[in-house]
Amino acid sequence: MKMIIQEPVQAAIWHCLNHYAYSDATFLAERLCAEDLCCCLADRRCRLTAPVSSAVQSDESVHLLATCYYRSGRPGQAHTLLHSRQPRLPAARYLLALCCFELDRLAEAESILSGGSILKPKGHDDVSGEFGDSASLALRLLARIYIRTERKAKAAEACKKSLKLNPFLWSAFVDLCNLGESVDSAKVFTTAGLDSFAMCQGPAGGGPGTEPAPQQHHAPAPHGVGHVTNVNITSTPYQTPVNALAGGALPPGCGLTVSKATPDSEKDAVRGKQALFRSQLNSTVGSPYSPSFGFLPLDTPSPGGESLPLGLLSSSPALTNNAETHDTKPGFGRRVLNRKDRAMLGLSGSSVKENNKANRLVTPKSPSRKIKTRSSKTALTTPNFNELNEKNRSERQLKSEPRGRPGSETITSAADAKPLTGQQLQVAALTIQRGSAEGLMSLLRDVGAAYQQLSQFSCRRAVDLLSALPAHQFDTGWVLSMLGKAHFELNDYKEAVRYFQMVREREPYRLETMEYYSTALWHLQREVELSALAQDLLDHGRHSAEVWCAAGNCFSLQKEHETAIRFFTRAVQVTPQFAYGHTLLGHEYVMTEELEKALTCFRRAVSIDPRHYNAWYGIGMIFYKQERYTMAEMYFKNALDINPQSSVLMCHVGVVQHNLQKTDAALLTLNRAIALDPANPLCKFHRASVFLSSERLQEALDELLQLKQMVPNESLVFFLLGKVHEKMGHAHLARMHFSWAMDLDPKGANNQLKEAIEPAISRGPGDDDKTAGEAGVLGDSSFLPADMTATPEAAEPFQPIQAMESDESL
Amino acid sequence: MITMLPSEAVEEYDPYKEERLGRVREVGNQAVWSLSTCKPGFGVDQLRDLSLETYWQSDGPQPHLINIQFKRKTTVQQVCIYSDFKQDESYTPNRVSIRAGTSFHDLRELEVRELSEPSGWLVFALRGADDRPLRTYHLQIAVITNHQNGRDTHMRQVRVHAPVEQRGVTVQPVGSFVSVECSQYACLR
């Protein structure tokens, strides 16, 4: 009796969930749960049915309720529920672990996933055995826990295992790269190693409408080709239910299961797959759209007008059921099922458990769909293949069914009546699935290789790889933002900004990596753009750390450090695990001279992400400010080890080495920096400074003259030139250059200029003529830098002095 | 050391502009402010809000004191006070003294200034011993007398400025780069 209640109800709940009607779903699930609990207790008292089954029932309903809570954004409730009821379903335990993780209860999450005693935790193989089809995701979650608890080696291992089981988990690959592991994306993103797609898709089809099939209890996840019991071929969630077979409340997601039923497990598996079953019946049919990869269109079948479409799909696309898509060109992984394939797959004799159509059609008498009974009747008998089709077709099917082997008839008129073994069937199905997933896999290989290079900071290589992607993929927000980030890491902020602008045009809702955009604008001092960006982002996502980082950068550029600190603190509160937020906060504290707080922030950033070289750099800067150069050098070198291609870091290391009197080492470093990034004027500037302080004046002069060509507007270049000339004894030239330096610094930002210049001026000849003219050289365009290449004239020796004096006013 | 200033304060000095340009940094937020006396509703908040309309009004005997106590020894470059004779008349401070030290008991007078109908921002540049930048825990602004012998005083706004440590990572003691082409490479963020 309970079965009658459950099926439509569960299906109804899934339907609500799929349409995001969480309050409805939650309410119904709560009622179902209560009912189950009562029945469960009743069963136990009466010992009518096997306690296991009712326990399974109630486990399912608990899991369903917990899912409702979780999807409504209440992991706490889900956690409490699951914790109290302790279901044994792997999927339910996975959900419990996930809730624990999100509530920061890492120890609990870990014990659920890989528990066992503390002394003898389970290995990853045990985990995968226990969790069946959810193993890859369970391992992924475990990896995240390890990362949070700073166990890098175990995290890497778990990620690798997870990817082996399910190469569709991109985030595992990302984590692996971010841990600093060098992974070969070609080896990771391949379906060749997969025995079945069960891990990638789940047993009852990955569609959102499906329940986690309790058959996992009965038919554990397949290991090895020979033992495959479930080959799941599922369609995607994207399909819209075209055909709601009677009664509507069926999960739209579909799953087709071609499974070899061994007599014993058959009943259980069947029972377990009820919804599956129904879903297969109901599956979406014929939406004409098909994305490019992973698509196996069904071919129009058989002569009798009876179609036997093959619902073979891999993770993505829609099925065009009877689409006459004879697309011979495979493209990105499309594969048309031809007759040969169908013959391969088709089935006589082999047990397709869910022969939905047939079963279903028997149904109309019993609206409650006691599938169990039906299926037991038909299960082993019909060789018919899964069909995603409309009613009429299925009716025809039904009629044809009693004839014995309709499958073979419809599938191939060539009457290949040789029964295929279940094994061959599965192998064939697998091959087709693999072919169809190949398109996505090859894209992932390319993208993965690029991401790997980026995470190792081989940015040029990453840029090349990303630019080689096909145009339609290149033009997406993610790829463009990765390009932006690559240029950002190369310190090429202009290019980075250009890419980020493209991202904003195409995907204005995109928030990830926007913090890098804001920092690039900060470096370029583009106030207007930055404040516009911050405004726009704040409109879109106040709950996102990246947005608050952008806002903080905006105020930092305006020198309002207090406000910037407030915003960065907010960013950190919103997402405590966002390392960059801590780094930016640290930099702001350094600006307000609160060095202890800054140090705390940088240390926190580093503990979250040890490869976050910006934080290491920040710690180095703090020590530099405290003039503890040895420590500063150490931390700068740390940062440089992580990001060896950053010329800025090399410059810092070089300067610090010089401060430590290691002048030769400093020069070596600076030479390397110049070779690496000739566009960075500061490398030459620092080298010139080192020459100057080592009294290698001619070399300094040469360097500075080259630099003058590179950046003709930089006041400090002229200042240094002045100092060089001063040391060389060319007092006049020195004064000239100093005055030019003053000219180029209208805001007087460099107070040291005045202090440095004073002695030079006082040494000059005839400087007593302090005619108090207010008209200084400021704004006088006669001292355009272009003039300087000419030999210095003796013109206006006194004007520099006047300029100085007019600057004295506050 | 008494200095006479012309009736105009230093012409159009705008501390906010200086802060925005990054030449100085306002550090009042890192300190604890207290007043010797004040009228309810006319206290520290009114002295430190960014509005020149609100003011602090003292309510007791002279000298009226503003105490600024930092958590740690802070380098202070100057103190800016806004005062307007036209609005405050007899409440306008006449003689102002700036003192610094480690606590209430060892304050040392740095500057005393006699004001004459001020109207605008008054800047008190502070130097420590040996003419080096002043580093202090405790700063005190004392209003000793008011115009027209008024008892209580009004003070509209006070800003405390610290020098900006502009020194980047450079070999020579230079400040920051002026051009964007250079400054973008000067640091990482």
C-alpha cells in the first residue's frame, strides 16, 4: 500500500524541485517523511515487510526532504535532519557531508566521507566503493576538506582519483592546478579510462528529476567492464519535457537504463528504478535544439513506422527523437546512430529492464502505476529497447511486443536475430557514449592545458593556448577572463583591461575575476572606469566578495583608505576563504601604517592559499618597510619562486639585495628582469640607481638616457639624471635636470626632491639672485623633455631657483 | 614662541584636497579624542564630522583642551583647525597652544599662536626634537583665550595629518613615481 502513496508523491516532489518551487516541495516532502516514518515503525512492529525495504523507503524520503531544504538554501536544516536520521543511502550521506562542509564542520564531514576510526581512516578506494555512483563527487568533497585543512598531498590524491572516476569534474582539475601540481590535461580529460558513465551521470540518469536510485543498495556501482550491471545512458537536464505521458507529475529528467538483469537482482533493481522507468517513459522528446557536442541523435527507425529511437545520450544535449538527422559529419562529437549501431545495441534477448513503453502501456488500468508488478511481468521478457517516444508510438510498440522480439524487428530489418549478450551491449553502448563525449573532452583537454600553464604562471604559453581555442568558445566570458588574468600576471595591465572589458560586454553578470579587473584599473589609475565598474558590480551582486574588492580598490585609488578598509573587510566577511580579499585588506593596512594588522591579513591569505604569491609579497613589503632587509629578501624570493616570470618581483629582490650590500647579485637579478620583461621601465631605473650608488656613473648615465626615451614624462628619471650629473661634477646640468624633474612633478608629490635639490642648488654659481618672481618655471613649456637631447644651453640659470621658491608655499 | 599671522589664514589651504592627493594622511581615526568640557550636542562628533556647520562648544573654565591620544607612537606632520571669526565672534579662539608628549603629565608645548580674526583653515606644522618629524602618543590643542575675552570657545573642525610614507622599494631615497607608466610597475597588489 505504501508504494502507491509514494510513487506519485515522490515524483510530484521532484517535479516541484525541478521547477524551483521549494516551498511546495518542502511541504510535501515533510508529509511524506512523516508518513514513511509511521509506516516504517508500523512495519517493524508488524514485521510484514522486510525492514530493509521500509527503511530504504524512509531513507529515500529523508534524503528527499533534506534535498528540499538544501536547495532552498538552508543547509543547516538539512544537516540537522540528516544528522538525526542517519540515513544509509550514499547520496544522502553525501548530502550530509556537503552540509557539514558548508557549515564549517570539517571534522564531521570528513568522518562521514572517509570515516572509520581516527586511527584507521578509510582509503580512497573504500570511499569509492561505499559511495557507488556518487564516489567521484564524494572524493571531490573530500579533496576540498583536505585543502581547507592544509593537507595538500591527500587533497591532490583525492582530486586525481575523483577525476579518474569522473573526468567531467572540472573543479577538481582546477584545485589540482591551484595546489601547484603539474597535471597533464590530456591524461585527465579522457573517457578512455572510464568503464562506464555511471560515475559521471549517476544511476538513474543525471537528470534533475531523478531520485537517487536506491538500487545502489542492491546493485553496487560497477567495477570493470565485465561486471557492469548498470550502463546508464542518460539524457540531459536541458531537455524540456515534450511529452508528458499521462498524469504529468513525472520527473522530466530522463534516464534510460540498459541494464543486464541478473535474475536475483532484477526484482530489486527494477523496484529501485521505478521512477527511472517512468522518467524514461516520459522523457523528453524531440526538442530540436542540439548543442554541438555530446549529442547522439536518434535516428528514425524502422520501417513499420515504429520508431525505436535510441535514447543514448551523454551528459549534454537534447534528444531529437525522431529527428531525421542524418548528420554524417561527426563534428564535435555528434554521432548519428546508424543501423549498425542500433543493431549492436539492439537487443534481443538482452535484458532491458525497463522496458518502459511496454510496461507503461499496460498501465492505463492502474493509474497508480504499480510498476513493480508490471515490471516483474515484463522485465526479462522484452528485449525491447528503451524508447523515448510518444504515446502512439509506444502503443504500437506494445502491440508489437507480444510478437516476441519487436526490438530486433524494429531496429533492423536485416533481422539480425542473433541475441547480443549483455556485455556486448554494454560495451557497445559505452563506445557510443564515449564517442559522443569526446567533443567535450577534447575541449576540456585544451582548456585544461591552458589553465595548467596559467596556474604555473607560464602566462605567455597560456595565452597562446587560449587563443588557439575555436572562436565560439574563445568568445565566452570564462576564456576571456582567463586571458585577462594571464595578462594581469604578466603585469601587462592595459591588455588585461582590454580583455576584461570584452568580458563585461559579453557577460555583464559575471563576477569572478572582476577583482583582477579592478586591480588592473587601480594600477593604471583609471579612476572613472574603476568607480563605474564598482557601481555596476554592486548593482549585481552585493553578496559576492569580488564586488566588494572592486569597491575597495575604487576607494583606495581615491586615497580614502578607511573606506577601502571597510569594504575589504566586508569582502572578507562575505567569503572568508577568498584569499585575495585578505591580501587587498593587508595592502590597505600597510597604506595606513597599521603593519601588525596587515601582517595578520597576509598570513591569513597565505594559510588559505599557499600559492598566493601576492600575500608573500605583501609580507616582504612589511619587512622592507621595517628595514629588515634579510627577511624581506626571503619573502620576496618566496613569491618569486611561485611566480618566476614577474619582473616586478625580480626588481624588488634586486633592490633588497642591493640594500643588503649584495650588489653583484642585485645586478644579476636586475639583468634577468630586464631580459624577461623589456617593457618594464623600473628594471632599468633600479639598475641605474645601483650603478649610481656604486659610483659607476657612466653606466648609470647611459641607462638613464635610454630610460628617458622610454618614459619621457617621469620626473624621477630626471631627478636621477640630476644626481648623476651632480656626482660627475656637472653642477649646471644637475640643476637643469632637477628643475625639469620639478616641472614634471606639478603636484609636488616628491618632497624628497626639494630636500635633495637644495644642496645642489646652493652649490651652483650665481644663485644669489633671488628675484622674487612668482612666475616660476611651473607650467613653462619651454622645458619640454624633447629639448633635452640638445646640448645644454646656459639659458635661464636662475629660473630653477624661482621655481623652487614658488614651491615653498604650501 | 609666539608668531603673528595676518588676519587671513594661509590662503585657501584645503586639507581635504591634500588628503585626496595623497600628500598627507589623516590619522585622527587612529586616536581617542576627548575634550576638557563640552555642551551636550556640541562635542567630539561635531568636531570630527566633516561639516563646517557643526562645532564643538566648551562649557567650563579656560584653558579648553582637546586631547588626542594615539594607540601607538604616531608621526604627526601638522594639525589643521578651522575657525571663523565672522560666525563665532567671541567664541573664536585667540591664543592656541599645541602640546605633545606621552601622557597628560609630560606634555611639551610645541607652538603657541595668537590668532587675529581668523577665517578658514589654520595649519600648525609640527616638528619634533632636532627638527625631525614629530612622533608622539599624545597631542593636545589648548585654547587659552578667546576673542573679545569670551569664556567658551567654538571650534568647527580639526584634522590631524601624518606624512605619507611614499617611499617605494627603491635604491635611492626617492618618493613615488609620477607617471602611470612607471608607477604601475612599482608595486604588486
